[in-house]
Amino acid sequence: MNKNFFHNRTAVLITNHKKEKVIFPVLRKASMNLKLLDNINTDSFGTFTRDVDRTGSQLEAARYKAFKAIETTREPLAIASEGSFGSHPTIFFAPANSELVLLVDTLNNIEIQGWEISTDTNHSQEEVSSFSQAIKFANRCKFPAHGIVVSPNSAGDKSQLIFKGVKTLSKLKQAVMECIERSDDKNAFLESDMRAMYNPTRMKVIKKATITLLNKMNSKCPDCGWPGFEVTEWIKGLICEQCSLPTKGMLKHIYQCKKCLFQKVHQYPHGLQYSEPLYCDFCNP
């Protein structure tokens, strides 16, 4: 079996939002020929500003993009990226940016997912009734390094007027004043522009997700050599060093091959054989 699944093959990245700036430098380490597909309107798959709703989950949207790239270019190897924003899954009340960089190989029937979840995000929204309020919001969103989206606050007019990628004071003032005037309640609706090319903070998270993808591509099954050998189960129960009872600390990781289903157990994945009493529900209830 050829173990160099991706070496010297052409991989197509589908994006309109300049994600190649952070994805390509990472994936060049996989010795692939990287090709950009930027003439497909990826906003048609869904937008963060809700003018086009995303259908399906984050993973399903990324798959749809990847298969669109394969269909368009007839290259069997494609890369797609999809992000989402909301509450962190484990850190309560903290906003989070979840990024997926997906590789799909229809020649070998391989799918590898690179995920990254980060609390480093400027994702925010606010209603404003004046330009001075808009300035305060923009500063919190790292403007002008990061873009702003402005629209009328009233629902009836919002779909007909929207300013995206606002990155100058003059454009911000024009957009805010026009949207206030057009809105029934005389408020403008401001939100951080989460499209990658207008959001350097998000770009950093996409890069981290790409690094995760590359590491999984290079992680081969010890038994059959198939790529994407990764953790599929996380088992807690690390023993407390004081009372010897199991804690919520990580005891082991279970790796499994997607091809031959070979499994490998990694004991003490974080290098710790005991948990501190601070994290024990019995010693520190």
C-alpha cells in the first residue's frame, strides 16, 4: 500500500475570504500542490450576518464546500473551512470561535477533520442610536484592524440595506447614520464582521485548526498505515494523590484507525499519574 497518500497530489481549497493566507503555509509541509478555488460564491452556503442561512451543521457545511470544489475542478482532493460562534462548550458564559478545516479525499475515501475552539474572539453585536455609541462598540471589536457590519435595526428594512467590511471611520459614520435614518426605531445594528479576511483574530484560529489537520494527516495507524489515526475516546478517572479516589482528570486516550479499527491506549496523556487534591471532588467538594 502507498503510504504517501497526499505527497505531490493537488489539493483544492475553496474560499472567497482569503483563508489561503493561513491555510496554505501550513499544508505546504504535507508536500501537496495547493490550488485555490475562489470563483465560487461561498456566501451562498450561509453567512454570519444571517442574510443567507446556513443549512445543516458546521461539519455538513464544510463537506458541502469540499464536494463542490471536487465537482468543479474534478480534483479528488479538497480542503474546506467553516467557522461558528457562540458559547464555549465547557467554559460557561464565555464566547467562543469554533473552526473546522476539513480534508476530503474521494480517491482513497478519506475524511480528516482539524478542529480548534478558542475564546479569543471579538464576536459581538449591539444596537446603537448615535455615531458616538458606534465608535465605542467599534473600539471593543478591535476596529479598524477588524471590520464592522452595519444594518438598520428594524427587521423590515434590515434585509434590504447592509454595509459589510466597514474599516474606516468615514465609512462607519456613513453606514451608521444611513441605517439609523432607514430604521423604524432609529437604531443601527452593529456586529463584528466575522468573515476571515476582515477578522485577523479569527484567522489565527483557522491557522490552529489547520495545524491540527496537518498533525492528523501525519498521524498514521501503527497497524495499517492509514492517515487520521486520532483520539476517539477520552477516559477520565485520574487518581487523586491524596485520597486515591478517581477524579475528573484525564486518565487515558483511546486512539482508533478509521480504516482497520485498530486501537491503541495512551495512558496518562498529559504526563500526570496523579491529580492534585484541588481537583478532587472528595478532597475539595
